[in-house]
Amino acid sequence: MFTGIVEGMGKLVRMSTSPLGARLELDVGPVAEGVKLGDSISVEGCCLTVVALAGSTCSFDAVPETVSRTTLGEKRQGDLLNLERSVALGGRLGGHLVTGHIDGRGTVVSVERKGSEWDFTVEVSPALRRFFIEKGSVALNGISLTVAALTDTGFRVAVIPHTMRVTSMGRLRQGDSVNVELDVLGKWVARLLEKGRIEGGVSLETLAREGFAAPGS
């Protein structure tokens, strides 16, 4: 589990692909501190396992499903990728709950400078768009962001200068693809309500039992 607060960027040293997926070697720099084999690290929002470690260079294997669903297969040597080590229990949750399991891709429609921030408009498929709400959370390339507004084909987020400097957001341009992870809590609520429609409705008692509402609310 992650929080969407990027700790740094790692440089892609080498990537090899095969029908079995891809092997990525990343120089993760200071993020390597305390990392050991088998640890999970969010790479551009994708939860990957450290399978080899040499100094500050970590190797990860990505299965074909991950390569096809995310932007990892499009990365090239020298690219800088967002990194976050898994959150420790008792640590601060600075962003929102992020699993590192990508739901799909989005396309950057526009990037506009507005005062001290940048506005990104992102287009997603209708299957993803139905999960978004204004002021809700979304993870783009592993970065926890707030949905500023909904659009006809997606949503808009506002990004502060610090995030532009320390993450890959500052390198995104119109037409670029981004990894999108929906708010996991929102997905569970939507699934529960969908199940209720099929079975004839969801009571407040059911919501309370599932942890989504207090009895009598």
C-alpha cells in the first residue's frame, strides 16, 4: 500500500522485454535506503517487487498484463520514473490510499499554467470516468492528486510547483499517456451499489455492515 506522495525519481538504466513481460533496472538513488529483496516499490504508480539489488540499482519484473495496461512498456533508457516505497504502519498518510494497481491509462489533453499552478486536463475511457467525483482523489503515475473538476471526457487536476519539480508531472506534454489508479474506496462503494441494483437494493444496514455508513445515518 502507498500514499501517492512521491519520494523521488529513479533513472531507467536498462529494460528488456520478452513474451514473459519486462525486466526494468532502475537507479533509485536515496530511495534505495532500507530496501531489500522482495520489497514493493511504486514505479510510475505500478506496484513492483524488487527482484535484484546492487547498490542503488533495483531490478523489477513486470508481467505482460502490467506492461500492456500501463505506460511502463513505453519507457526508454534514461527516463525518470516516480518512486515511492510502501507505507509503514503508523506512518503519515499524506495523500490517499493507493494500491499500485493501475486501472487504465489516461491521455493528457492540455497543460495550462494558471498563476502559480499548472492545470492538467486528462481524458479517460467512459468505463473509468464514471468513478470520478469533484474533489475526489486520483493517482496519476503514482502521484496523489485531487480532482478539481470533471469534463465531458475526463477530469482536471491542479498541480503545485513542488510537485512539478520533484515528479514526472513536469515532463508531461499534450498527448502523453499517464497511468491512472482510481480511488480504491470509491471502487468498493460503486461495486457494492452495483451489486445492490442487481439484487434489488442496498439497505443502510448493509452499508454499515460493509463499513460505508453508520447505522441510522
